Amino acid sequence: MLEFLPDDPVIIAIVLILLSLIFFLYLLLRRTVLEFRDGMGGNR
């Protein structure tokens, strides 16, 4: 897998930033969905 990485550090930095943004959005959406479900379901 590592041999597919480009030698340009700028491309690596952009890919890492995009991956972290996608991961952050995933966590944010998951937390929002879980809170919405808890709000709809009431107290458990």
C-alpha cells in the first residue's frame, strides 16, 4: 500500500486533510443521528 503514495508531500498533506475532514464529518453526523434518535424515542 505504501508504494502507491506519491513522492509529493503536498499531495500527501491534501489527502490527509481530506481524510480527516471526512472522518470528522462522519463523527458529527453519527452523533447528530444518535441524539436525534434519543430525542425521538424519549427517555429509555
